Amino acid sequence: MIRVTSLLCAGVVILATSFACAPAQTPPPPPPMAAACNVNTFLGKVRLLSVPFAPAPGAAAPNGTPLPTNSPYSQGLIDAFNTASGAFQQQLCKLDQVYINQSICSDPDKCPVPGDSWGWSQSKPTIGKGRILALSAGLWSYATHQTPYADYETDLMQSVMPLSGANYSGANVEGFPLVVLSALAHEMGHILWYEVVTPYPGATRTYADPKSFCNDAFFQTSWSLVTAPPQWRVLLTPAQRYRFWGRTNWPNMHKLVPHVRDIDNPGTSIRAQLIYGLFAASQPWPSAFGAVAPDEDFVETYRFKILTSELNTPVTSVTITIPIPPNGPAQANVAADYTKGLKPDLGTKVKCVPDFF
């Protein structure tokens, strides 16, 4: 900080003084007032996307169609916005474009569950600061579920580590707005990754030194090697992991067991135990989804931080049940353990991830 001393000119006249007080400078104009942030501001950024579109370097944001007043998606978005804290509402208003993606994904391996959601940080912004995301229209199918949030978390886990009978249940807060807000936070996390970990302009998408982010406090307890993701990351389902890397050359190795490589190995007889091990208090993972790659770890930690601290009623407990033969179901609760201070490594990572853009 540079401390500047302001010298006020006092008029002291001694005969014909040769010193004069310089005229006061015109103060700079006040900074422009920030645009109002309310639910209508947010809804004004939402457009319908009915044709397939995949973000790519240099591509412009598609036009889409303005969200109709009577859109079936409106109430879910309104309720999600109102579920968020005032601080997180400000972040939603900082998004430049939000699409409801109505196009049908042609390759299920490349689509999140359900449908096709994505987050895009434009290297050469074509709208605002280039913070753009899409939510799959398929998310609205959860609106009819009895426990939409728990079912959504179950489907996310099953998308990357399928296991019959594994599920989330008993969340302290439930409802479809939480599904929409959770999906928004995940895709916003992808945008934040490229602003914080591999920032623009001039992002190389490589790591000269992984310790440059948060002095390695985020990665040091989680990953043996940190590699930058490709410019467009597809969902890392088991099929994609096998296709990209092969079962003996999976690069994203954990510092501690269990490893994703071992979970993917069909020869193991303890796969359920390995998945359950990801949720132990000693583990740094916010979710199974966050354990598959460093960038997804960052994104899911951001989502976890929002869900546990930036809601009007934060998520403090949700039970994860993993059936482990022959002993039957075993249960874990990452949110409750974190809230009680029983997950210090995850707590360190949460502090590393910035709350906001």
C-alpha cells in the first residue's frame, strides 16, 4: 500500500510572497453505479437454446431465444435465485448469458446427467466478460421427484462411479430449486477455474508449477500430478476414462488411496469399499465427481462451498449410502463431517476456492 499524505495549502502572506497555492484539482467522477441485481436481472440473461452448440475457442455466443414470460423454466429459475444468499445472487447477476439447453445430446458419454449442461469462459469474450453457461432442460425432470436434490446428487455420483444401490438421501434441505442452484454452481465453477487457476488473457492451459494456485494448499493433499484439462472437457464417465487413457495409464492419481484407476478396474472384488473410502473423514473429496480429475475437484469444491455457505438454508447434512457386500450398506456424510470440522483437508480446499468472480 502506498500511503499518500495530502498537503492542504494554508494562505500565509509575508510581504510579496513568491509562493502560491495551486488551484484545487477537480475530483474524478464517481465510479459508475453497479447495475441492480434482482431476479429480473438474472432472468433477463436467460435464453432458450434449441439447436446443438459446443463452445470452442473464438466462437461467438449463440443468439438463442429470449425466455418467454410464461416459460415452464421460469419458476424453477426464480425459486433457485431466491434460495441463494444475497452475495451469491450477485454472482448469478455477473453471468453474461445463461442458456436453457433444449437440444438433445447425441452421445450420452459426453453429456452430464441429465442432458447437456456446460460452463464456458470465453478467451476472447463476445458478450460481456465471456461468462456463459448452459443448463440442460432435462434438469426440470427433477421437479416432479419427491426428493429432487438427493436424487440429483445420486445421479451425479452414478454418472462417474456407477454402483447399484448407491444413493444420497435425507438432506437437511430439499427441493427442486436446490437442483437448479447446484447445477448453476457447478458450471460457474468451470468458469472460475479458467479465471483463477489458468487465468485469461494468455492462459496457456498448462502448469509450470501447480503450487502457484493457493501455494499448493489446494492440490497438495489431493493429487500426485496436476495437469490442465483440455479446452473442452467431456464428462469423465468410466467409458470416457477408459477410452482416453486406458486402465493402466490414468494420469490423475490421488495422493492417497483409493485411486480412480483401482475403482475402474473390473478385476477388483472390493470396488464398493473403494468408492465408500472416498467419503471417509480423512479424504479431501467433496464428492465422487470431484475425485476424477483436478479441475472437477476444483469445480465440485466450489459447488460444495456454495451449497454449504451461500444458501438461505445451507446444506449441512446429506447421507451417502454405499452397499458393501457381504456386510450390507455403509453410510457416510461429507456435509455433516465438514460442518463439524472433521474434514480438515476439505476445509483447507474450501478456503482456497474464491467465493466469487
